[in-house]
Amino acid sequence: MNSPAPRALIAEDEPLLAAALQQELARAWPDLQVVATVGDGLSAVRQALALQPDVLFFDIRMPGQSGLDAAVELADAWPTDGPTGRPFPALVFVTAYDQYAVQAFEAQAVDYLLKPVQAGRLQKTVQKLQLALTSKAPAAIDLEATMAQLRHLLVAPGVAAPAPASAPAAASSVPAASAPLTLIQASSGSQIHMVPVADVLYFEAADKYVRVLTAAREYLIRTPLKDLIGQLDTQVFWQIHRSTLVRASCITTVSRDEAGKLHLELAGRPEKLPVSRLYAHLFKAM
Amino acid sequence: MKIDWIEKLQHLLQVVAFSLAIAALHYAFRPDKPYDIPARYSLAIGTLIWAIIDFGRHFFPSSEGRGWPTGLAAFLLPVSGVVLGYVGGTTLGDWWCGISSWEEGGRSQLRASIGITLLAGSLGTYYFYTKSKSAWLHAKVNEVRSQASEAQLKLLETQLEPHMLFNTLANLRMLIGTDPVRAQEMLDRIIGYLRATLSASRSTQHPLENEFDRLRDYLELMAVRMGSRLAYTLDLPDALRDVPVPPLLLQPLVENAIRHGLEPQVDGGHITVRASTQPGDSGPLLVLEVSDTGAGLPASLPTPGPGQSFGLAQARERLATLHGSAGTLHLIARNEGGTSATVTFPLKSSPNP
């Protein structure tokens, strides 16, 4: 088969380790062309979109954003249709020893490498990748499967959030399942507004704040979205994007644009909310 | 209220034996009287006193844990147990033997049995009280012991964090092939770091100079890993080199500065560790400051929990143990961005300039 040489992107914040992986790859897979090496999670997405490689090696712990978040963002922005649409790259996560992460990767059948990367282990990964690249399924199916894996990894302890220091206390990293939040206390100037959660239509993360939107107005709070998720009823508020939690009962329509992306319209708010591909599975006609 | 019925049965048997022994003693002094009548009274009174006290203590919330109530109840419980047990036990004995102790004829007998009851009641109460107290103390000692070893294990676990260890080894593995001289330097740093970590729990003080050497080992290791993203300055005035400090006190602060300050930033940053003195109310104070130009403090600090802010909690605890309220640790957001952690405690032996 005379397909063009496979191309790879390495995202690893430690320069020596990036060089080491590249060196090992040169030995294990001489055909592979490493098109770029980046040192943070933001450049990883940018470069991957620009270069559209076949294989991604993403370190988990990186500045900017984690390898996992970078993969999610990339999957969301990946062009699937049109002449530029290439299959979503094969993902390999690279991590230093972490029992929880390894368990999560195994459970989701996600390819991973442990640092220090060893030749024998890398050889196996390379064989799997070569096989996957020659029998490439249509892009859409690939992306769907990757999404399902990422969705599971996002909630796995030790992958998305750092694993707790003491091993058996894994459950304690999850916010305490206490009584759900009923009131949001939002300060503005010298006042604190008491906003009933029942009035909130959606929450949206914006920089250092979270915007709280009711039908009438908007408030800002400092509690991070990921902390709010733990305190809200997930049946009532659905996560539809990394930065958006929406009240499911006030969604009126879901529409798909030309690029295949979903948007929500809400009763009581004029704006349209984009749905991440990661959460598109929530919206299917019965 | 959780009642251990096996233990209660043991107590009951002990009380029965004790009551029979008292009756036997009574019989030894008064062989002219029958044995069975005092034995019946003794059994009735003894068992009743025991039942009131031993079951009664479970009704006081303060006896949870120690097994004995605190405050006024600690005194009232045995007294009311003895009084009620005596009256009730005597009535029960009367009914059992068909005698009436409360009428004229029984008065002298009553006086004798009051004395015996008081003596035996106090003895029995004292016996069970010390027994439950020593069991409680024993459990407490075990608990403290296991807490101490757990804290030590946790400390070791944070210092030999797998992520740090394996990433460092991965770097070393690379260097061995490409730059053996640097690899040897790095290995020496690892050795220094491991030696300090493993012996930190054994020695209580070391000179500030050594503390700074260990920080340099750690920062050098991190510099190999982070490349140009990490820059650092260690500032130790000569006059303060020999000041004794608890080993690896600053280590968790520097680790935090890297992990929460520099690592999340794409461009990294600078860490400064500075030692200085400052006049205090009762003599000069040693001021150790770890500052970084990193991401800064989050809007809401994570609540201390397993794995979170253990470094800070542990440094605070060590300061409190050594210097009480005179040792402080302040964590502040710097105006120019980043975070600064300052440890202050009395400079015990003022160094000669």
C-alpha cells in the first residue's frame, strides 16, 4: 500500500521527555513523521487542527489545559465534513505512573503509554496504531467512539482530576453528595442577591466567573462550574458543553447547522447555546 | 447506644460471685445465722445495684467512648445506684425470704446491711470503673499510635509522589543516552533528595544551609524537567546558615509553588526562596519566604481534604508542635501576581554576626 507516510503530533511539556518519545518512535516506527512537538494543551489543539496528523501523543498533565481537555476540545472542533475532513487522529495518552488513570484507560480501551516509555511497550502501541490506520473506519464513526471514551475518562478519578493522595479514599475526591443547592448567592457591589436555583435557566463558565442566567437577568458567581455540577441535580441540569449547564425542561428546540453542530433554543432566553459533540448523544429523536 | 451483651454477661457473673462472697464473709463472722438468707439479700441487692449502674451509664451521652459519664452524672450514677439498689434489693430479698426488714424487728439487721452495701457497692463500682477506663485508655493509645504512623506514611507518600518520581526517572533515562555527565549530576540530585526525604522523619532539626541545599536538589530536578519554564533564586544570608530548622519544612511550600503556581502556566515562572530576620515582641524572628510568579491563588481555596493542601496543613502542624502560637504560616496573593508563603518563628539561638 502506497499511502503517504503517517504523521504524528507530540504534546508533552517536559522537553527531554518529548525528545525521548520522538527518539523511541523513530526506532519503533521509522515511517512515522513527527510533524510537531508542543509543550502545552492549548498549542496542542491549535497545531493538531492546523496540521491534521494521523496520530496524537498527548501527555495528561500539561500547562494550559490537560491532555484530556485538549482531546475533548479538538474533537469538538475537528472538521468532519467537506473536502478538508480527515479522519479523527488516533489518540495515545502518555502519563507517569498513576494507578487510577491506568485503570480508566484500560476500562475504556484507550491507548496509553507509561513514562518512562519503554521500547517493548511502545512497539505494541505502534502495531495497534498501524493496524488502526490501515483499516480506517469513516470519520464519523471514529469520532463517535472517541467521544464515548472521552466522556467516560472525564469523570474517572485520577484522569480528569488529580487522584487523591491516599489510595483507598478515591470516593472523597467526588464532591459530597449533600442536599442539592436551592439558592445561589451572587454578589454585585455591596449586595448579595439570593437567586432560587428554580429560576435559573442555565449556567455558563466565563473566564474566572460563572454566569447565572434567569429569564429576567444575569448574575456572576465565583464558584467554578465543576463544583456546581456536584451540587446540582444532574437530571434537572444537563451539561451540554464544557462551559454550559442548562435546565433540561426549558430546552425548546435542538437544531443542527451545516457543519453538523447542534444548537439549543431555550424558552425564556433569546440566545442559542452550542452543544459540544461530547454531549450530542443526549439529543436524539425518540 | 450500643450494648455489648457478652461483656454484660461477664459483669453479671462477676457480680453474682462477688455477692456470694460477701454472704460467705458474713457467714464466717456469724456462723450462728443461716447462710442462705444473707446470700439471697446479697444477690438481690448486688445484682440490682450493678444493673442500675452498668445499664444506666448508657443513658448518658457523655459516656460514649470512655464508658463512664462525665460531670455530675459521674458521681450521681453510682450513688443513686447504691441507694435504689439497696432499697429495691432489700424489698426483693424480703419477698424472697418472707421476712419484713422494714418493721421493728429487722432494724439492727438493716444497719448492718447498709454498711455492707455501701462498702461492697463502692468496691464493685470502683472495680468496674477502673476496668472500663483502662480499656478506654488502651484503645486511645492504639488509636493515637495508628494515627501517627498513618501521618508518617502520608508524608512519605506526598514526598515520593509517583508522578514526580516517574517523570524524574523518565528524564534520567533520556539523559543517560544523550548526556551522561548531566545524567550523573541529576542522579546525584535524586540521591540527595531521596536521602533527605527518607531521613526527615528521624531528625528534628538541621541547619538552614542544609535545608537550602535540599531545596536546590529539588529545584534542580524540576529545572531539568521543566526546562526554561522554571527559574529560581535561593537567597540565604551567611549569618543565617547555621540556624536550626525542622528538616524539609519549606519543601512542601516549594512543591506547591511549582505544582499550583508554575505548572499550570504555559510560560512557567520564577520561584524565590529567601531567609531573613525581623524583630519580634520577644526576640528576633526568622522569616522564610517562598514566593512565585505563578497562576496565583484560586478564588476559593480548596477545602482541606485528603490529598488537598496536605503540604500546608503538615507545615502548619510542624510549626505548631515546635513553636506553638509563635510559629506562623501565611499564604498571600502577591499584588504583582503569583503567591507568597511566609513562615515565621522565633530565632532561638541568635547567630553571632
